[in-house]
Amino acid sequence: MLIHLNSQADLEDAVHALVKQDPRLKPIFELTGMPALRQREPGFAGLAAIVCGQQLSTASAGAIWGRLTAAFDPFDHEVIRRARADRLGRLGLSAAKIKTLKNIARELTAERLNLDVLANEDADAAHNTLTALHGIGPWTADVYLLFCLGHGDAWPAGDIAIQEGVKVGLGLKTRPTAKQMAPLAEPWRPLRGAAAHLWWSYYRVLKKREGVISK
């Protein structure tokens, strides 16, 4: 069964179902309260924004994205496909990110890629479709599926905040790797996307506690 997290109500239903599904999550939920749904623009623009933000601070990513969307209005794959690489570089994009965005744009133009249909595919199949694209890693793929498409079973296994939350919340000795996160999340199918929201919230609780302790 495929679940979509398109509204706060969808997320709340999914989190309540998760807590019933796995009692280990009950104390986590009691600490975090209900997470807020995180959403981004779907389509090429949403994926491009995630690519632009890879390995950058929030401030730097926001500045580059602001320059890009101001320079290209409307911002779509055809505009980026035709844009000169040197112009994109002057706006702050690295050569690797320019290559990635142009490749995605070409795939969309040639209709070899349809980002919209991924919302209704199995999470693992959709993940594999995206990671087959040049420059799209597992984290980028899963964040796109979860935030831009509302895929209820997307699981950003490589996200360090989620890994740290799972480590503390499940009482693990070490922070699990992305590979180890896959079997850990099996009990949360088909709601791994809701579990990700819960673990992000838990991580923020942990960081807040550290801040209080360190003062």
C-alpha cells in the first residue's frame, strides 16, 4: 500500500499508525510531539534546489538558489538545458552541479525521465530511478521523494541527523551507517517517510538538550 504525505493531516495519521505499529516509537513521539510536515516544490525546480544545496550551508545554498531563480524566470528544465555553462557558473554553481542539472534537463526533454510518476512508484524503485541519474546520490533522491513528492515510504538512510536519532532512540552503541539503516527501518514500512519526520524531530530534541546542558 502506497501512502502519500501531502498534508499535515496525512503525516499525523501516519505517525499515529507508526507508533501503534512499533511500540519502540511511543517514547520518541512522547518527547517530540507531532512533527511538522516538510514540503518543497515538486518537479525539476524542486530537484534542482536540492542539488544546488548539496554540501553547502543553508545560507550559501539559499543565496545561489536566489540568484538562479532571479536569472531564469520561469525556472524550468528547458531554460537550464539551453543555458550557457559559464553563465551558470557565474551564478555560483560548481562544474559538477552544472553537469548534473543539464543532464537531468536533457533526460526530461527527451522524455526518458518523468519526475511526477515517481510519486506513485514503490519507494525503492523510485529511489533507483533517481540515483541512476548522473550526480544524484541516495540522500538527494530520498529527500526529493519525501519533501517534493510526499512519498510516504521514502527513507533518507544517509541522513546523519536521522542516523544519530536512531542511534540514541533505539539504544545502539554506534551511529548506524546508511547500509545498516535499511534493515532498521523495515518495521516502519510503508511509512518510513513519516518515521523520518519523527526521527528528525527527535534529533532536534537531542540537540536542544545538549544546548541546555552546555550552558
